[in-house]
Amino acid sequence: MNGLESKDRFPVGIIGGTGGMGQWFARFLEGEGYPAIVSGRKAGPAPAEMARLCPAVVVSVPIQVTGQIIREVGPFLKPESLLMDLTSLKAEPVRAMLEFSSSEVIGLHPLFGPGEDSLAGKNVALCPARGEKWLPWLRGLLESNGARLVETTPERHDEIMALVQGINHLDTLALGMVLMGSGLDRQVLERFSTPILQTKLGIIQKVFSNPDLYAPIIALNPHLRQIMGLFERKFAELRRIVEKGDPEELRQRILQEAAGATPGGFHFTAAPGR
Ligand SMILES: NC(=O)c1ccc[n+]([C@@H]2O[C@H](COP(=O)([O-])OP(=O)(O)OC[C@H]3O[C@@H](n4cnc5c(N)ncnc54)[C@H](OP(=O)(O)O)[C@@H]3O)[C@@H](O)[C@H]2O)c1
């Protein structure tokens, strides 16, 4: 294992380990036999002390303060240590980890929330940025627990997250705002709701209940601007058709869109004969 034997059970420091994802990661590591030392604003070791105690330090704090925390801990880490983060955006945190430390650096994004019991079948994005020693250890730990790893650059990760999280959650927010703005009574809406709407109401509730998480994921992704432009153009196209009140034109547009998808690109299939 390039000098890191799996029998070595060293402590891992988690700054933000009192929060949702940090607690999740601490439980996961402890399940694998690695003692987790956690900290929050009012608990646990200060960043410099964390770096002294732990050969691997993970940053799992709100996106807006991630850069500041990396600046506080990075200079205290040794070149042979690991600095890693769990942030939902990767370009800025990875850039800061490289700049403010001389340690090995890996960006990690678990593509799920802290409510999950196990890693089995879950997607995890990895952005290896500096060093060779820690990567096999991390890969082994995640893969042996059934995670599906995808390795990429921080920039590509953020580009893809503009779709996976940015426009997806923005669309959820807009639908929630439309439902609330309509003035319809919640009880009436529920009595008239279909299973699809009920599923969507659950998703809307989830996004509205955690603005601290979703607002930066949406507003700090620089790639989202381009996707919002595409969204507006597609919505305007659909609106023009809907305003004509012609279902056949809309049906043809759906068929055309499905048939004209970029070869090899993501597409939905349409069933014309139904
Ligand atoms: N939640 C998710 O679904 C999810 C999924 C994947 C990745 N992530 C990423 O994981 C990271 C943490 O998210 P989370 O949902 O776990 O957030 P969270 O539950 O709010 O936890 C945030 C943690 O950061 C600490 N913290 C808050 N403000 C701080 C500050 N100014 N200085 C130092 N520490 C501070 C908190 O400590 P105290 O409150 O104890 O002071 C807490 O331990 C984020 O970067 C997020 O993008 C989240």
C-alpha cells in the first residue's frame, strides 16, 4: 500500500465533524477501525492541533467557510499527511488545499446525504490532486464498502454538478415558489395531489428545509450561469408551444427532442405509438 498499511489505524481529524456529513464520515471511519477526532466551532481541537494529532485531516464545513478553514489548517500539515474535503463543489476547495498546504491533497464528494446507512451502491466523486500515498488507501476504504467511485478533475466535477445539483435544485425551488405563490391552500393541494406531486412535494420540502446547504451549492457554481441560459431558452420554447394550445405540436416537439439527442449523449426515449 505504498507505505500505508491497512493495519495502521491512525486517527483521522474531521473539522466540521459535529455536523451532518462530518458525523457520517466519522461513523464510517470508526466502523473501519480508524478513530475520528471531530471538531466544530465550539468543540474539539483547533485546526493546528488537529494537524498535529492526525496524519489525515478532513474538512467538512459549510462551503462559504471552507477556504478559510483550509487556510487555518493547511500550513500545519506535514508533506506526508493527507488533507481532504467533503465539499459539494470542488474547484475552490481543491485549489485552496493545494495552495495552503504541502501535504497530499484529495477532494472528495459523497453524492448522497448524511441520512444514508451504508456506502453500498452510492456514488462518490474523487478529485486526486497531489501525492500518491493516500489515494490507494482511500480508494480501498470506499470500494471495499461498495461505493461506486468516479475520478475526475475539480473543474469537470463542478461542471457536472451544475446539472446534477445546480439546475436540479433551482428547478425545485422555483416549483416550490410557484406552488406557494399560487395562494392555493396546502390541504386542498394535498387532497388533489397525484403520486408524482407527492414525491415532488417531499423533494421541495427537503430543499426548503436546508438553505444553508442548497443556497451555496446553487449560487457558488460558476457553471450554472450557462445552464440557466439553456433552461430559459428551453422553457421559452415550450411556453410558446403551450400558449398556442396545440397538443400535437407539443407531442411532435417531444418526439423530435428525444430523436435529436446528441449521439452518445444523455437522452430520454419517447413512445410515439401510445
Ligand atoms: N449534507 C449533505 O447532504 C452533503 C452531501 C455531500 C457533501 N456535503 C458537504 O459537506 C459539508 C458539510 O455540510 P453539512 O451538511 O454536514 O453541514 P452542517 O451539518 O451544517 O455541518 C457543518 C459543520 O461545520 C461546522 N462549522 C459551521 N460553521 C463553521 C465555521 N464558521 N467555522 C468552523 N466550523 C464551522 C459546524 O460545527 P458546529 O455547528 O458544531 O459549530 C459543523 O460541524 C459542506 O461542504 C457540504 O457541501 C453535504
